[in-house]
Amino acid sequence: MTEVRKRPTVAIVGAGAAGTLTAVQLCETATRRRTPLDLVLVDPAPEAGRGTAYATPDPRHRLNVPAGGMSCYPDDPGHFTRWLCRHGEPTVSGADFATRHRYGAYLADTLAQAVVRSHGTVAVRRLRTRAERCTGAAEGQAGQAGQAGQAGQAGQAGQAGQAGQAGLAGRGGLAGPGGSAGLAGLAGLAGSAGPVELHLADGGLLTVDSAVLATGPAAPTAAWAPPALRASPRFINSPWNPGALDAVGEDTADVLLVGTGLTAVDLALTLARSERTVHAVSRNGLLPQPHALGPAGAMEAPNWPRDLTLNALRRTVYRHVSRSVRTHGDWRPALDSLRPHTARLWRSLTPEERGEFLAGEGAVWNTHRHRMAPTTAESVTRARTARRLQVHAGTIADVVECGGQLAVTLSNGRTVRVGWVIDCTGPGQRLEDPLWRGLFETGMAVPGPLGMGVATRDGRLLDAQGRCVRPLFTLGAPRRGELWETTAIPEIRVQAATLAQQLLAPPARRAARRRPVDGLGLPLSTHAEAATAYRNGLDRVLKVRAGAEDVFARAVALDPGFALGHAALALLGHECGAAVDVPRALADAQRCARERADERERSFVDVITRRVQSTDGDRALLRHLDTHPADALALAAAVPTIAFSGVTDLDDDYALRLVERTSPAYDGHWFHTSLLAFLRQEQGRLHEAGELAHRALGVEPASGHAVHALAHVHYESGAHEAGRDWLDRWVSGQGRGAVHRAHFSWHIALHELALDDPAAVRRRWFAQLAPGRVTGVRALVDSGSLLWRARLSGNWQGELPTSDVLDSVACEVLERPATAFTALHAAVALTAAGDLAALRRLRDHAAGADPVQREVVAPLCDAFAALVEHRFHEAAVGLDALLPVLRKVGGSAAQREVVEETLLYALVSAGRCDAARRLLDARLDRKAAPRDRRMLAGLPG
């Protein structure tokens, strides 16, 4: 009999930031690996994701890390910034400091989306109660929830339309069906003492295979407070508890905050009143330092001494900080460079040295390492200047209550009379809640180094004998004694991802079997249904048909672990402006490639990663094709045609040689023949290009590449009437499903421009090329450039509707384009609009972008700016100098011709008619065009 294995069950105790990040990683890893999982979140809070830190609704409470450092995903740092842009803050950047409440909403939404995406693989329940005790369980009970789902607590919440809640903000829910019996259980637990039982505050019992104790920081103990203060109703021990500050808010009496860290700063802002003085006291009287207003530069970490004692570490760090001040005028780059090394450095110290560090440098480290947002720092400075915030160094020596107020005597001799004293000393040293106390008492856990947090090995709890026996894990603040810096999101998200890898079994190794293949016979690491969707998407890309991103998206929905599907989506989003979250798709592709992909697929993911990140992408692509010449999607990306910008930083004939070299792998396939046709026309071998295009179309009439090649043959040979009529018929027939149908319409309009038919150009624009009919990058490349060329040649009179084009394109694309080809057309559109400010911003971006943008686009923006400012001679000189290197931006000669036409306009406007005449003669020698003959005849002299 075949044994049916139960679905493994993981409980996460705590649904604040650490628990939410762990749940996100578990959902996505299980889905990617197709490992069925039951996931239970145990927390009494009304909403997952907020915890204490992100529940505050006060808009003055801001994160103390810029948005660019607060992504849920360590391999997708811009995720939070993009979320903010999609949720009402379109101009936010990674350097901005969001509110804590917004970040809580982000965590909750990210978890909800992860739950929805895991539907069918991961069943998620949310229990609104506390776990008060943890004990071992009898073997064989794994995966059974016992009495955990108390009546009325769990409900159905798995519908995609309920993504905003997905059972996470309410009492509980089941996201996804129970599904079939799971595959492998939890990894790394062989030899453990078996499952564990969580005893819940509502009387329930939850038996699980593994538990992650994401309980956050230890609760404050107020052990520092004199007995008289602890007994006073005017002492607030837990200011973040709901309603804890209501009475203070209604009062106008002065307030004393005990502690001067980030908690005190937030409360000082909340409690600020014009008639109130807020006092803050700590042993050192140090407030957190502010973040810099702008980036101060980056530094490499110093070379650490071999004998890393505390004294040697001090000397090294102080020298490093001095070097930072000399180099950058700021100490922050030095401290920031230490962040990846902090845990290792902490572990290298002896217990005695760690204690010495905490006593001597701990406060200085905290105030410099954990900083205030600049706007917060500005508010604090204003309050201190107005004496509404007064900071004292000392401790509380005595407290006397009289007349409804507290007379608090400080150790420095000063007495302040306040209505309230609020504990802002931060988390306690030891984990004292019932769950942890029980674990310590039974020896299932022991305190961490220096009594801080809990002892772990890679996040797994150590027992009293120093063994990892029980399947109990933790992350974040409870690992403080082990790691020191472990309470910030950048550290916790890495720990969460690592835990997901530990907890879930690696992808099962299946017996050798025949894998499905793509349209050219290359094997795919996925199942048959996802492979069918991928083949459909690849076929659409090769034919230049619409909807490729939709079927690629279907492929990864069918198999979230399909690396090639994610990489294809990233490529389409990056190169073609498809509605794809490119960094997210790229991160998914990288995760999947590490877990389940063959060498070709891993190579392709690496190529797309390098291409998106502008790190040697062209050469990586060519190396990939040397090894895998039959990879049609890679070949399409390498050849600059209608779909992709192609390789850009190599010599002009390399793409042609590449297509010729890969010919044996395709054996006359229509796609390869279509590419060769396009490149032959780029060589000027127009007759041969036409024959190749007709041959490809005879096999596949919908081949967009072949049609594109033929459109160029007609244009470059001067067959404008025949080209216009043939292409118009194709666009109305086979071309109806073309993804770049507007580009074919643009080709027809080029013929009409060359024929000097302004009425036809205007009709074509409004019928097929006006924004609304064309959007995004295509509107920029086709519609924008056509308007400018029509204006330059006198074929468009009156107001130029360039603002419509610019409004249809995202600001990111216009001013921070990812490719030189897009940047060229952004510069053209901004010039047509006369937008000098945006043109200069584009120039600044290009100057710091990839080599082609630096070499070509940045000086092109300068020349266009000169044209807008009527410095025509200077514009002409700049444009003329760029013609020999213009090919590096990619695209076709017909597209790059817009620069030559702008040069012609600049020459005529500058009165350099002889130079304009020579240029027009050269153009007419290449191809006949009534427009050019008319312009030549109109030149004076």
C-alpha cells in the first residue's frame, strides 16, 4: 500500500512584521516548489503586518529607513517603492521616508497577495488568539490542527477578489483548498523530537510540524522605575497599547519621556502642544542622529584585522569613520558600509568584549546607526529651539505625587513637574511573556548571549544542552544576543527568506522523464500545461503578435516555479513596455532558476538579469547564443528589429554574423529567414532582403519580422506608393493581431511623408497613431517621432499635439529610460514639445546610465536643447558629430533617420544652405522622395 503523507503544517506565532515576512516567504517558496503546506498565523491583532511598530496612524511617525531599504524581498529592493507608486504616491523615490502606517498597509497587502497567489498549494488560517505555552507532541499528529479552529474563528477567505483581506485582517480564514496529500514534509527536521503543540489562550490546542516564534521585541519591564512611579496612575508603561495615550492627549500638562531613542522622538511629536513642554531623559541624553538629506556616497568596508579584538575593532572603525569624513564630508557612509558585517563582527567578540561594547559604545552606536528621517529631525530641532522639547542627561532619582502632578527629581539635581511620565526605554532585555517563560522553564530554550533574547543556531532554538531538538525557530528581535543588529527590516527579511528555505523541503527530484519542449524543440523545466502556454507566448513573440505577455503570465500562473516564463515576462516588460513589474519578474526568475532549471534556462535568466541591470548584457547574450543557438527568444532579443533593441555596443555587422552563424540550428525556419531578411536590407542588399521576406511570408503569412523587413525594403528603395498600398492591405488583414500594429502604420505614414502628402499624414495620425489608439513606449517611438518629422518637413501646420504623446507615457520612461533606443525617442518627443527642463533631466540620466546613453544620448540631448533655444549652428555641429555613432542606439536606419532630418532643419535654420544641399543630395541618391526634391528646390541660391 502506498502511504499517503499528510500536508506539513507550520505555525507562525506573531503576525507583526517578522511573522508577516516569514509568511510571505513560506507562501511563495511553497508555491514555487509545488509543496502543499498548511500555514497557521497565531496573533490576536486585528490585522496582520502591523505589530507594534506599524500600527500608529500618526502621519508624523515615519520610518527610520528610506523606502528603498524597506522591501519585503531581499532580492527585489524596489518593491516597496513601486507599491507606494501604485497606491497614491506616484512621485515617491527610494530615498523618501514613508509613514509607519503606510508600511503596515504594505506588509498586509503583500501578504494578502502572496496568499492569493498560493491558492491551491498553501492553506492559510489566521487565529485571533495568543499562544501561551509550547510543548512536545506525540508522534503522528503532525498536520492536524486539533481544536485550533474554534467555532466561529475560521472562515472561508480564499477568493482572489478578497485579496485585500484574504482572511488576514479578520478573525481567520482558509486561503486555498485543502488539496491533495503533500509531497515531502519539512526539511531539516529528521531526528528531531517530533511535532510540537501550541496551547492557545482561548483553550485551543494546535499541533504543528514546526513553529516560528515571530514574537518581536521583549516587552518593557519598567524595572528602572521607582516603586512610587510604577504605582502611579500617571505612569504609562506601554505607550503603544491602544488608548494608552488618550488621557495624555486630552490634558495640557507637561510630560516626561524616559528614554531619548526613536520611540521618544515619535511620542514627542505626537504629544507636542504649544502650551506643553515635553521633557526627555536618558543616561546619556543623546537623541538619534538624522539621516542625510541626500546620498553622501558609498564606501567599501575596511579591511578587518586578523586579530579582531574589541580594541582592534574600535581602532579600525574610528579610522574608517575619519576616512569617510575626509572623503565624503560625512560619517554616514562609513557606518552604512559596516551593516553587512555587523553580525559577523559581533560573533567574533568574546562575551566580555560584547558586554564592554554595550556599556561603552552601545548608546553611541544606537544613536548613529538608528537614525531619524530628515523631516522628523527637522520637527525635533524646531521643538528644541522653541524649548517645547527639553532633553536631559540622567536618571530618575525620586518621584513625589502632589496636586495631581508628579515632581520628578533627576540624578543631575534638576526637578521637573509633569502630569505624566511615559516609558520610552524600548524593549526589555529578556523575553518574559508566558510562551517564552515556559520554554525557558522546560529547557526547550535558553537565553541568548548576555541574557539578550534566545540562543539559536541559524534561527533554530537551542535547548539547555545546546542541541536543536525541537522544530522551533525564531527571527528578528529574539536573536539580538546572537546577532546584535537584527531588529530592522533589511535584516529580518533575509532571515525570513532563509527560514523558508530551511522549513520547506527542496524541490523533489523526479525520475528521469521526457520534458516538454518549446516551439523549436528545446526542453522546458515545467509541466505540459505551462509549457503549452509558454510555446504560445514564444510563437506570438516570434510572429510579433499581440498578447505574448498574457500567455507568459498564464504559464507562470500554472507553474510559479517556471524560471523561463518569469524571465520572458521581465524581457517583455524591459524591452517592449509590457505591463509587467520587471524587477519582481526578474527576482522570481532568479529564485526559480536556483531551484529548478537546466543550464540553458539558468543562462537565459542570467542574460535577462544583466540586460535589465545594464551589466554586460549584450556580451552575456552572445555567449548564451554561442552555446544555445536554437534559443529563439534569445536570438530575437539579440537582433535589433521591430520587437527588441538588440545588441548595441558591438560592431555594426555583428548581428548579421550572429544570424548567419545560427542558421544551421533553424534549417530554414520562417522566423530565422525573417530576421535574415531584415538584416539584409540593413546591409543595403534590398533585392535579396525582399526575396527572403517573401519566402518567409509564404510559410507564415503572419510573420511580423518578414513584413517589417519588406516595409524597409520598400522605403529604402523609394517604392513609396507600392509600399504604402501593400502594407496598408496587410495591416487591414493579417496585421490586425500584430502587437506593433502602430509601428506598421508608422511605416505607412513614412511613405506618405516621403510622398509629400500632408493630408494623408494627418489622417493616418488621427486614425491609427494618435494617443488613445497607441500608448506607452510605442506612442513615444512611433507617434512622437512621426509628429516631429512631419513638422521638420513642413507636413504638419499648426499646433503639434505632442502633449498628448507625452501624457500617454510614464515619466519614468520619458526621463529615466532603460535603453538608449527609448532614450533617443524620448529626446525627440521632448524636443518637439519644447520641454527644456525635461530634456535636461533626460540628459542627466543618460550621463549616468549605460555606455551608449552616455556616448550618444547625453550629447544628443545637448544638441536638441540648442535647437529648442534657436542656437541652430551649435545644434547642427552636435548632430552632425553624432551621425557616425548613432547606430549604437539600436533600431533601424529608418528610425534613426529622425536625427538626420533634425540636422537638415538645423542647417537650413542656421543659414548653412550649402551643407543642407549636400545632405539632401545624399538622401536623394539613397532613395527617391518627392518631399526631399521639394525641399532641395526650395533652398535659396
